[in-house]
Amino acid sequence: MSTELPPVAPEVLAEAVESLSARLRRKLDEATAGCAEGAASEPDGAVVFRFGEDAVVTLRPGAGGIVSEAGQATCTCLLAPRCLHRAAALGAAPIADMDTESDAPAAGSGADATAPGAAADAAGQAGAVSGPGLAGGTAPASGAAPVSGSDRAGGGGPEAAATGADAAEAPRVLTAAQQAAAGALWGAAAEALAAGVVAGGAVVQAELLRAAHTARLAGLPRAEAAALRVVRGLRAARERRTAHRLGDLTTAFRELLHAAGVLASGTADPALTAGARRAYTPGGSLQVHGLCREPILSATGYGGVVTHVVAPDGSRYSVSDVRPGGLARTRGAGRAPVALGGATLDHAGLARGGLRIVGATVSAEGRLGAGRGVRATPLRGTAWTEGSAAPLFARPPAEAVAALLADPEGAESALLGCDVAVVGVAGEHVFVRELRPHAPLLRLLPAHPHPELPHTENLRRIGAHPGLRLRVLGRPDLDRAATLRPLAVGPVPGEEYTLRLPEEWLGRADLGYERLQGAHFPPPGTPAPEADGAAVGGPDPLADSPLWRVRRLLESGVAGGRRAVAESARGTAPRTAYGPLRRAGLGAAADLATALAAEADRRPRDVFGRLADPSPDGYAWAWLAAATHLAGAERHLVAASWATAPA
């Protein structure tokens, strides 16, 4: 079993790489590749790397379990601390998030999260950890996976008011230090994009980390988080990890370049300059009822649970508990006590019960804090068919998705409900159709792909019952056509061929914690409704669109760097590749792709007429323009896939 390496602060690794000579930098990638396999842990918590007989590197993490100072990484060789061994050992360890080291990983670490969407952390992508230690003021961010809060697309409440206030706030003027930090981050990101995965080794990553640390010191935590996502994505791609997706790294590059480019201009939306830690404000008295539980599991070792709740006015909140501990903690957290105002129930009880909260503290995203003045008493639970949960299933999903696409900031916290009929299974997708006229086919995918969590097994059992009627509560996947990732399911009122759940489950099953068994499905001999005549695996607007040509060009640039894109500009390839785009009415996409390929192949000459290396700035701007246009076009196709089915 391999030794778990302590996370390393970005600035510590960047300084170690920067101190190497040019000759040692060329050897760094090779030295880093295999050193983690020889690591060994010591009784005092230190981790030791042996490089032959005379070189031993020791990492001694601090109280937070992170190597946050240069002195915590030592080597016994004569060149230390400017030695290859020390830099290689630091480079083999995971990257830490210094703002959230005590509780959870930083928001939106898409390359770190094993759950889909964690692009999320995006940043999208953050979760606050509610616990006794968070006394009213601020709460640290967590982002192992998509951690939810209030649904901005789905109702009023304080979070909706906050959203409106943010939208009306004027752009902020950055200080000279912030603008300089953003410019340095843009330069490092452009260099990394031009290098691609094939050349984006430890030296390129260290430049990004150095720029990210500078952005953090300048008060730009969102930009720092975007840079860390790119570094983690580059590492995952170069190490060929099974969870790596080139599309996720492409998205991470687009978000980083967009953030750095806007910030470098000197004025930016307040969302880009907001702090990493969430402020909790007084929320008065609240009465909330549980909707479901969602397991949270991060590839960086954090685990826990988020319980989604709803208020009588339809506002949605969440109570989250995410801490270090990995899978074991994720499993146990589902029945862990709710650390909120002395409430005497666990997360399983809250998911099917309720709370009356006095002195509540609420973040802008709808997360409930656990300050010293908070008091909570349990309430009787309500079924999905009554009370404040019922309107959640009355709103057409197409309308809710359209609202989310218009306000992407709320996408990571969005939940929607609908009644569906199972059509069949195709690959990993379970195809269902809404129980309304002219509804499109929807695809159900596991909310979390980890094999030790029951999401995948539960969907497999559901897909084995064509015609089954289900009430589904889940999160829409806005990167895929008509795709929903269900968190909980229940029976459809008034239907015979539907789930038969125990009475104590109160009409729903949490797919991440409870396993559906044969007794939960209609018994053999129960007449199933007439099967849907639609073909399983119907049309996919994203897959069928010629936009895949632009996507392939962008992803080839991320994987192979500028040279890979330049190859597509030579010969007759541009005219033949982008003709289908123009014939489909996507002339802007064709023009942007052509401009990107031409810029990638551009080679300027110096004053003596010799070929010179081009600046990466023009290439990065051309790549960002094409990527931004593609993201917008794909969002429109996703919205169309949720609309009525084609005749």
C-alpha cells in the first residue's frame, strides 16, 4: 500500500523549483515520476524519500497536516536546499489549499474531485463545513464535490435577494498590486496553454503556482483557485489517472484565462474579487424540512455529507459536514449527529425530518452555520407530496434548467424534481421520460461514480424495470444533453407500477446511502404500463452537432500544445474541417476556429529575418475566444435538449 503524502503549499513547491539550476530543471520531471513509490512514513508523522544512500528527503507537515514552510522539507545531500531530490519530493505530493487547510479542500477542484461536476470546484463548487467551531462569523470553503446550497433558480428567500444585490453591484476597480498579479497569472496560464499537457511538466506547473500564490497575496482567491485546478488537471493528465477527463482540463483552462484576462484589465465583476471564505449573516428564525442527503467524497481525502432542506417559502438551504477522512467518513457521516444548535437528531433524521432554528446564520449560498447563538429543535418530517417540498416537483424541468443557464452561478447548488417513467438502459445511462405530454428523453447518471457508494448500483436496479414510475430529485448536469444526476427517488402518487418503500423512509430513498432491494420494486406479476416506443439512446444535440470539431481543436491544443493546433492550419484541413459548421449556420464558430489555427501557426521573424518564438498572448486570446463561444453554444443546445421532444 502506497504511503499517503502530505499536501504541500503552492509557494513552497514553486520556490523549490525556482531555486534549481537550468540543468536540474530539465531532470525534474523524470525525478518526480517514481519517487512517491519509495516514500515511507515515520512514527512522528513525517514522510521520508530515499534517493540512494546519501540523499534522504524528509517532509514534516505542520499542525494542519500541510507542508506550509520551506523548513518543513529537508534533504541530506550537499546541494540542499537547492537540490533536485527536495524539489522532486515536494512535486510528488498533492497541492494544498492554504485558505481551507483546517477543514476541507478548496472550492472547485475539478481535477481533485471524484464526483462529477466538481468543475467544479469550479469553482462552482464550494461547500461550507458547518460545525461547532464555526461561531457565526465566517465558514471555510470545501469543494470536494458539488456541495449544494440554495437554489438560485428555484425560489425566493434571502439568497435570492443577495443574488439580485450582487447582480446590481457595479464592477470594482482593482488595485495596482491586484492588476499586476492578474497580469502575471495570465502570462503563466498562456505559457502553460501553449505548452499543453505534453510539455506542461513540473517547471511549467511551478510558474503557475508562483503566479497563483501572488494572486492570493493580492487578494484574488478565485483566480488562485482557478490556477490550482489547472495545475491539478495537468498532473492528472501527465500521470494518466483514470479519473482524468481532457474536457475537464479544457474547462479549467478556459475559466483560468477568463478570470485572469478580466482581472488584468483593471476592472472586474465583484464575483471575481470576492473572498474565498463565506460570510455568515443573521437569518433570524427559520423552519426547514429535509429533502435528501448527498454523500461528499474528495480525491484529496475529504469526506462527509450534505443534507438539503427547504423552508415553507420554497427557499432551499443545506447543512453540511465535510472533514478529512475519505470514504470511511463519507459512509459514517450519513448518520452522524447534526452539529447545529444542539439539535438532537442525525443527518438521516434531518433528511426525513425538520428543524425550527432560532438565531440562524446563513451564507449567501444558503448554507446554515452553527454559531454559538444558534438553537434548533426537531420537527416532524413531511413527505415530498405535501408542504414546502411539493412545488419543487411542480415546476417543469425545462423551465428550471433555462433559469440555471441564464444564471450559471447557481448551477452547482441547483436541485430539480420531476416524475418520470423508465424507458431503458444504454451503457451507463438510464433513459427516462417525464410524465407529461411531448416530454423529451432524459438521461440519468450516478451522482457520484465511486463504486463503494450505492449510486451506480441503485440506478442499475432502476433501469432493470422498464415502465417504472419514479419521482426523482437530482442535480441537472449542464455539460450534457438532458442529463440529471439523481440524489433521491420516491414513488409517484397514484401510480401502481412504482416504488414500494418502507413507511419509515417517508416516501423517498437517498441513493447515496440506501440500497434499493427487490422488495422496493413492484412484485412480479404487477402489470407494467405500456412501454415507451422511443428508441433508447435517442438524439443527442451535443453529440450530433458539428461543434465537436471546435471542441476537438480546443482539446488537442490542451493536450498537445500550440504545435498540435498549428498542424490543423496547414494544407486544406481548415477548409474541409469547418465547412460543416458553416453549412449548419455556425459561421462564428468556424471563423474563431480558423483564426485560432492560423494564430497557432504564426511564426514571426526578428530584425534579421530569422524565425522567432511567438508570444503566447495572441494564441491564448484566440483560444479563449473560441472556447468561450463554444461554451455558450453548447449551453443553448443543452437548454434545447430539455425542451419538448421533436415531432
